[in-house]
Amino acid sequence: MTFEATAIIREKTEQAVEILKEKDIDLWITFVRETSQVKDPVLDLILGFDLTWTSALLIHRSGARVAIVGRYDVPNVERLGAYDRVIGYDAAFQQPLLAEIEALRPRQIAVNYSDSDPAADGLTYGMFRVLSRTLAATPYPDRLVSAEALIAALRGRKTASEIQLIKNAVERTEEILAQLSPYIRPGVADTEVADFLHNSLTKNGYGASWDWDYCPVVTVGPDAAVGHAMPSGLRIKPGNLVQVDFGISHYGFVSDLQRTWYVRSPVEATIPTAIRQGWDATTVALEAGRAALKPGARGWEVDAAARRALVEEGYPEYMHAFGHHIGRTAHDGATVLGPRWERYGSSVEGVVETGNVFAIELGVVVPGHGYIGREENVVITATGAEYLSHPQEQLWIV
Amino acid sequence: MTFEATAIIREKTEQAVEILKEKDIDLWITFVRETSQVKDPVLDLILGFDLTWTSALLIHRSGARVAIVGRYDVPNVERLGAYDRVIGYDAAFQQPLLAEIEALRPRQIAVNYSDSDPAADGLTYGMFRVLSRTLAATPYPDRLVSAEALIAALRGRKTASEIQLIKNAVERTEEILAQLSPYIRPGVADTEVADFLHNSLTKNGYGASWDWDYCPVVTVGPDAAVGHAMPSGLRIKPGNLVQVDFGISHYGFVSDLQRTWYVRSPVEATIPTAIRQGWDATTVALEAGRAALKPGARGWEVDAAARRALVEEGYPEYMHAFGHHIGRTAHDGATVLGPRWERYGSSVEGVVETGNVFAIELGVVVPGHGYIGREENVVITATGAEYLSHPQEQLWIV
């Protein structure tokens, strides 16, 4: 692990203590084994590497942080410096775990399960059974509660270092998209655009922000499917809009941006009115959503502001959510800035907080030309949503 | 996915049907969501890619294989060809899942949890709750059973294609180790040996068989720690034994081999007697273990045969298990060929089966010279354990 990665893990475990106090939870236990087989996604936040034998990471509202791990994992956890005490065991974890819990006498023990949030659901059913059996002779089985609110806050409230790393990923993505620009021209296939971006990732040692096959999404002209389709060989023609949805993963943090080009036909002096109007409408809607995106707003309220603005401009509603967290992944946490549709469940009831980082996005179809897609990355401060990206202010004309 | 990878997934789902009949289990359900966040390790066997929305993979003893997945995942699952019916949903999975279960009327439903085997414990506690709630108005919550025996058999009994891919990984590992041989000489550091092997992996596009930092393990001379230590900069000297524990991952399957060199001092005409005796003793013990390694043997019986032979040769017991499954990972499944020590739990009570692939290993310390490590890979046939590797028959002399 790099020095920076280690420092962030330490920051996050300190932040977890503050969130425990705020949520009035006494103790949080992350309970795992053989994480190369099944990995609790919380480990990326509070440990950063794999554990082998059955292990318990305890964080208490008093600030105490204790790791109970197999003997061979002790040096790695000690080197990390995020846990005050690292208790190694040879034969069995039960006795040291019970001793720590008895000493702390928690009123609640939060563990990593959630009916609705996969990022907070890293405790397996087998491990839940092992934990319940370990606690059987104590009052604590009845004090187990879901850590989902705690994990959502810990993942969602980015520290200054996390924001810096996301910003860094965004800037490098912008560099790559700027390099792509001269390459967008008639005759080039969507697959070639994807290859260009994949090669940029490989050359620079970056990962894709999401599934490699679908990162980037490239939408060429009016005949392409809009959404998460893989490139299909469609070639750019004059009069096409070309939209790219792309992000990178670098030092463990990701970006998620969309950019749109218009490929003029030789006879055009200016861009078609329908395209100009579409662009202006998406700008109005994006900024309306961004204006609503501030601490205390509910996810669905932010979406509603953008959605309403787009409809008022005379365009159909977009068929997705306006925004989602980004961070260690391109869908990084619980609160979604989306409509109150069944498929979004309770995720759109979440509240926007300072330190959240979102990708915000929407778009319109311009018949005969293609798709205008807009997506920028923002960080939430006390006063509102500030751009981490350099927002695309105009269509890029080829 | 490659054609071969797809074919293996189909084979494994067919094999699962046979195992359901044998174990007298009616239905097996793998129940997952957002597997990029938390991945059930069983998916490597029966699907091979990520699923997004809540999904259920049903395999029934009648041979019926049904996948219920979110609409966007339907094309990938259909292309795979391992499921007779792929049911896509838009709003909710509950109704199609209940309909399938009601139609099959299973006496038992095996789901992926295990108190002792992490490879069979991919169902999260949140997902267990969701499933229980989905089944609440039916008789089926009481019919949920652990799929651990089924998964252990499915993972452990390699198909012909799986064995071929492991053999391929073993052969490529042997090529790399042969290339390493001329590089082993006085003055070379253990870190340089590790760099050589890491570069071979990168150059060939292979992965490491286990954690990159510990693959290879390089043990130089009498002063090195034996086990899973990272290289520390020790340089090879005349009179040293040099042992390398190394494996690759290629097309999704791994190898795991050890090889040992002896670096003669210029004045030596023959190798020291103590080294020759150590080598011969490890050969006797390895072959004693291999002779005991046949269908029907219990894990601990195989270990005992090798362990007893080594002690009878006048050497101390090795402090680990004699053997472990290899396949998609370097510790690939439930039965361990190890002693009845507490830390191995019930894993050493497992029974060896035709089609299992094991790494078998042991070693001795030769005071003043270093460590002799032996490790080969074998496949179990009706008559016994056949080498997949070309076993090292003599010390490699430098």
C-alpha cells in the first residue's frame, strides 16, 4: 500500500468514530474471513488489504479501534497504523473477541448487513451464524443492528484526501478526452473510439471506472442504442452527434464524465437549430439540478428540479437518475439523486451531505442527429455543488 | 468470455445436476445482486460474469436450469447458453422467483452458506433476509439447507476441460522455472529471483497463482525464514539451498509448484551427504503420500502416510498440510490433505474423489544449507494420483 492509501484508511477509521457518536451506536464490528474468496466492500474503507483467518475489526464510539486477526495477518495490520491494538491469535478468535466486547459493554453492535444496499451487505450468512453462536451466552445477539446508515455516511462523506484523488482522476480523464477530440471525424467507428480510450487506459496504467466492456459507452448518430450498450461498429457520418460516457480508476478512485461532439456536414455554416436548442435545454436542466444539490436536500428533490427544468424546456424526461455518488466505484454509496420510482426504493430518500461527491447527468435525443449527453462531477460544500470537472460549456464541433 | 470459458460453465451446470441427484437435493438457488460489490465465489463456476440487479440462478435435479435476472443482464446470460430459460424482469424479481419455485415444489432448497467453508458462503445476510421474506407465505423457508457439500463436490471434481487448463498452467510454470534455472547463482538476491518471476508473469500476460507479493516465495540458504515470507534481499552464496514456491494463473486456472537448487561451492566434487539424504527422504515421503492419495481416502489419512514416512526417515514433521485442492484458486475447495489439528477443523475429514486436482508438498531443513521444498500437482483417477507436473527427480545443481 502507498503512504497516501494508508493515510486515507486511518482518516476513515477516525471518521467512523465520529459517525458512531452522531448515529448513537456504541460499537461497529466488521466480521470477515478469507476475503480473497468473499470480500466485504467495507474493507476498502477501513483496511485496504485481504485477511485470511476469521477476523473482527472493532471500532468503538470512544475512539478505540481493535483488530482481532490470525497471527500471520498481524504485521500487515500493525503496519497500517489504523488500529490501536492488534490482537493476533493462533487457535481461535472467540475468546479474544468476547473479551473485547465484554470490556466495551456496547448497547448496540452494528454489523454489515443491509436489505437494500449491497455496499453495506458484506457479512455473509455463514459468518452471521458464526457470530451469533459466538455471542450465544451473552446479551449481545439481541443488540446486533444493521450498519447500513453508518456505512452510507462513511462511504459518502469524502475526506479532503479522497476528494483530491477523485479530482485527480477527473482531470486525467479530461486530458484523455481532449486527446480523443481530434480523432472524432467522419468514417471512424464507435469501436475505434472505444479502442482509443482503452489504449489510453492501458498506456497510462489506469483502470476503467466501471466494466471494461461498457467503459466507454459511445453513441454515434441517430441509429445507436442509448444507454449501456457495447460499441457495435457504427461509423461516424457528417450530421452525427457523438456522445462518450467514460471514466477512469486511478489510485483507487474514479471519475465519470460524458462529452458530446457534433460532426458538421461540409455545407453547414452553423449547427442545426434543433441541436443548439437541445444543448441549451440540457444546460438549463443540469444547472437547475446543480442549484438544488446542497446539504440537506433529499435525493429525489434534486432529481425533480433537473427533471422539471428539462420538461419545461419542452423535452421528455430522462429515463434514469440525475445523479449518483462516485468515489471508490462509479456507483459509490446509498443516496441516489433519482425519481421516486419503485426501482430506486429508499435510496432516493437519502439526504445530501457536505463532502459527498456526485456524478450528475442527463441528456436529450435530437431526432436525425443523435444523443446529447451531459455528465459532470461535483463535490458538495456548505454552500452547494462545486464542479470538480471543467464542465463542457459548448458542444465540441468537428 | 472465451469460447472455452463458456463451454466450461455449461459443463459445470450440467455437473451440478448430477451432484444434486447424488446428494438427494431437489433445488439449488444462487441468490445475488450487484456482484461487483460482493461476489459469491460460486459465480465463477456457474456464470462467469457479474450480475447487477437481484438475481436467482436455479438448478434443479430434473436438469432444469433457470436464470432470473434484471432485464439488462438477459443478453449476457442468454449468450452463455448454460440456462434453459432466462427470465428478465423490470420491476421486481419476487413474482417470477416464486412462480418457478412453486412449479418445482422442491423438498429442499440449497443456498450458499457455510459455517466453515468460505468458498461456499457467498450468500450475504441481507440477501438471506430478502429471500426469507420473499418465501414468507410459502412452506419453503423451512426447506432452506446449506449448499456446502454440493459446492465442495462441484468445485472439487474437475471436468476434463478444467484438468486440461490446470495442466496447461502447470506446463507454462515449468517453462518459466526452467528459464529461471541459469539465473540462480552466487550473488543473486532473493528479491532478484522474485523480480525475474514477476517479469515472466507480466511479459506472458499471466497472473500470480496467489497474492503477488508472496508469489513466488524464495528461500535462500540457512538464514531465510521458511514459509510465506516476502523476499528480503538475502543473496545466494556457495553452499546454499535455494527453494522457490511459485505458480501462475492462466485462463482462469492456476498451478502451484516448488523447485529446489543447490549452489555448489567451487571445492565440492559432490553434494554434501546431509543434502543428499534430505532430498531422498523428501522423495520417499512425497511418494508415500501420493501412494495413499486415491479415491475414497480421507484427507487426514493421506497426510498421515506422508508425515509418518518423513519421520521414519529421521526428519521432523512438516508444520503444514500435505496437500490442498488447486483449480480456479491455489486453495480451491473444501477437502484438505492435512493432519487432524484444530486449525484444519473438519476440512481434513473430506474424502478424495476422482477428478480432484491437488498440490502435494513437504520439505526438510538441512542445517547450514537451507530448505529443501518439494511440491507437485496431481490429478486423481480411478487408480490413484497421476502427476500433472513433471516431478523434480533430482536437486538442480548450480
